[in-house]
Amino acid sequence: MRRPVIAGNWKMNILPSELEAYFSAYASTVSEQCADFVDKVVAPPTSHLFIAQSIASKLGVIISSQNVHWEDSGAFTGEVSSKMLLDLGIQYAIIGHSERRQFFGETNRTVGGRVANAMKANLIPIICIGETEEERESGLTEKILVGQLESFLNECEGQGDFIIAYEPVWAIGTGKSATAETAQETHELIRSKLSETLGRNVADRTRILYGGSVKPSNLKEYLEQNDIDGGLVGGASLKGDTFAQMVNIAGEGLLN
Ligand code: 13P
């Protein structure tokens, strides 16, 4: 049984001065009983990490970075390193989000480097993969996903935990979510590639999250699928109470 993860990717949203209000809305909505069964992760912008960590740690919420560099330090303006994150007590980092790939020149090669550095540092990466609409329509989904997986899976061999987020680009911020069946089929493909490359044990224990227009009203149907272990949520994670509702939904299924 894999422990579910509900992860909120804030992207470039929410002000540092709004953090207290966010987490107090979260705290007043979350059910402690449900939350016990769930890994709750929030990824604010880098500027907020220090203060977010000090507030969220009291609530059992894990803070994640939205990125991490492939070097430990150096002349890389605008980047953050695994050492810096760990020094703040941050243990998670999103890597390879499609917005990084689309707007900031992220490639499979740079994703591989970031994953390698994170894994060596014992940071838990949430590694994003996903196909565009044109790729899906041209029947290239499997080829694209396998290529993305191959760019970093070797870096995970013999290392600690990592999380994969399957985020079809056409479902991000569009309100056009993948059906639970389509997502399940793709997650199954990802898990079989994991098994082929890193063995059955790693494939069985690795959490694979679905991302793309996830919200309280559709989360349950994703979580009911065998190979979907949680959600990486953008828009619907921007309010503390809505994020808490999703944590409650993920925990409710495990209460009995
Ligand atoms: P939305 O939930 O807003 O579609 O964003 C998904 C996402 O990109 C999470 O990383």
C-alpha cells in the first residue's frame, strides 16, 4: 500500500504576507484523522520557503521547492541548490515541470542533471513528465513519456525515494482533465517502465501522482485507480481550505 500524496504547486502565486491566512484556512478545514494517512506537500515560490517552512512544519505540512539545480553552488543566477534547500530543512523539490520545459528551456538532459543532484543529496524529487496535445493526437504519448523517464531513471538507481508526477500538458490549467481511465492507463505504463528499469520493488513503492485540473470534485475518482497515488495540484491548491478538502478526501478513503 503506497501512502497517498496531495501536493500543491503554487507556481508564481500567493504573497509571503498571505501565508498565515493560507495555513490558518488549511488548519481550520483539515481533518486530523484523515490527514494522518496522507503526505501533504505544498510548493511555494523560492522567496517564501523559509517562512512557509516555519509555519507549515507545525501543521505537519511538508514544504517543497519548485526547482533545484544540478550543481551544489556556483555562478547560476536565479537558481537554488539542494544544499541550500536542505540547510533550510526543505526535503522535497519539483523538477521538470512542463512550464519549466515550455518557458525556461528545461530539457530531458537538464532534468536528468537536476534529478541526479537531488538524489545524491537525499532530497526527494517530484519529477514531472507529460505529453502535449499534439503528441497525444499523433500517437506519440508512450514514446515521449518513455524518453522523459529514461532521462532520469538511471540517476535514481540505488538511491532513496522519488515521486513521479504525470501531468499531461493539455490538462494543465485548462479545466480539461484526463479521464480517470486515461490517467490510469498512462500510470500503468509508467509503473511498468519503472519495473523494467529499476526492478519490481522500486516500481511497487514509488508514488505516481496525477496532475492536470485536479480539484476536490474529481480527486476521488483518480485516487480510486490502482496506479494513481495522489495529485499534483495547481489552481485548486491556492486556497488553504480547498487544499485541506483534498487532503481530507485522500484520507477518507483509508479510514476504515
Ligand atoms: P492545474 O491543477 O492548475 O491544472 O495545474 C496542474 C499543475 O501544473 C501542477 O503542477
